[in-house]
Amino acid sequence: MTAIGTNRNMGIAGVPTRGRFALVGLTTTITAIVANALVYFAGRALISYDPEFIIFQNVSPTIIFTVFPAVIATLLYGFLRRFAARPERTFTIIAAAVLLASLVPDLTYIPSVEGASAGQTTILLLMHVVAAVVIVGMLISLAPGAGYRQSWSSHPV
């Protein structure tokens, strides 16, 4: 029998785990940006964005407000993978709570913003959900050693 890897800092094929995790974080962030940009442009094609609604004047706010949560989520998941007993579960619970909290201003404050409409608010809510699904899904499934604890914890070495 051969050992699968005893060095905690190395991942598959000798690629450093931190480097691979950083690459997964970058890929996740870019994918979330692209997904939300697609929602932005699809929404613009379906409903006419009011020019006074500053949030949808162009795609830049969508990109900015996707980058920051994706980077913070990546850092949080990295921390949880290092220190939590069940990082995937803990991260998913935290992400769900943050998603719900992020919807509150969209449902309470955004409708009072000049130029806001029910359609634009719906697109904004959809962007939150899309970003959450992409970020959580990619980080949990693509991070080095993803699912390792569940797959191998019950098997004796």
C-alpha cells in the first residue's frame, strides 16, 4: 500500500493546497461576477431599468457588490476549513444566514430608492441568490480536499 499524502500543505499532484485554494477562490469570484453580470443584462433585456435607479445605471455596482462577498466568503471558508470540525456545514449555515440578512435591505430600503421598481428589486434579489449559490457551491465542491472528511473519516487507515 502507498500513502496518499502525508504533507498537509500539498494537494493533488504536489500542488500546494493554499495555492489551489486561492485559485478556487479566484475562479469562484470570477464565475460569480459573470453569473451576476448575465442576470444584470438579462434583467435589462426583460425590463427597462429606470435611469434614476443608481444601482442599475451600469454593471459596475453588480461587479463590485459581487467581488467583496466572494472574497470574504473565500477567506471565511479557508478559515473554517482550518479550524472548524465540519467546515462545509458551518460555512453553508453562515452563508444562508448572510444571504437572508442581505435580502432585508432589498425588501425594506430599496423600494424607497428613487427609480426603484418591483421588477428591478426582483432582479436585485435574484442576484443575491445567484451569487450565494455560485460562491457556496463552488467553494464547497472545488476546494482542495472537498468532501474529504465525509468520504474518508469512517475508513480506517
